[in-house]
Amino acid sequence: MLNRVILMGRLVSDPELKTTTSGISVTSFRIAVDRSYVKAGAERQADFFDIVAWRNTAEFVCRNFSKGSLIAVDGQLQSRQYQAKDGTNRTVVEVVADNVSFTGERREQGASYSQVRENYSQIPTAPTPSYSNGSVDDFQEMPLDDDLPF
């Protein structure tokens, strides 16, 4: 069976970090995801999705994202039931985030939570050189009389 959800959208409000009674960090937030099509003469429509992030992912989201930020979320769709204060039974469908990533305006940093978690203290390296402005003189000619290994 497969249960994967990948969404990219904008946060509807600032995420708020909360802590469970056992000390686990959690945040829930909603993102607006534009639909890929627009009817002629109509405004673009958006769908709204509830996201839940736990532990370090929750802390990462609250530290780096705010209302209007573009975010990519990779997670699993989950439904749960609870009883509201008025006694009615309610069902909630939400995405439990496994990984969140910067997109758009913060893309230059190229970081996602999983990369930050794995290499938190790693110093960024210099970008690889580009030869797009080079000339033919930058390359060495290979002799054609050698046997090629393929």
C-alpha cells in the first residue's frame, strides 16, 4: 500500500509551536495550494490543506516559516476522529509532514529539514565552477589513435 502526499503552497497563518504533556514539539498549520487550471474569465482557485509536524520538523517549521511563506511538504495523509466540545463526533483529514523544504524566495539556501538534520554543522562548500563562458582553448584535445575502453 502507498500513502504519500507532496504539496507546495503558502502558509495561511504563522505556525505556532506547542508542546505535548510528554514534552514533544508539535505544530499544525494550513497551506493554500493553487489549482493548476483557471476557467476562462474566473479567478484562480486554491485548495486548503491542514498539515501537522512533530518533533524537530515542527521546530524547523516554526523557526523558518511564517504567514505567506512558500513551503513544500512531503508526508502521509491521515484521518482521525474526535469528539467536539458540543458532543458531536468530528472527522479530520490532515497531512502528517515527514519532510518540509524551502521553496521560492528561500530556494537559494537549498536546505530542507532532512538536510539540516543530517549535516547541521556542515560548512557550505563553494559552488562548482561553470564553463559556460569558456572558450575552446580551455579544453585539451584527446589523441584519436588510442583504444577506447568501450
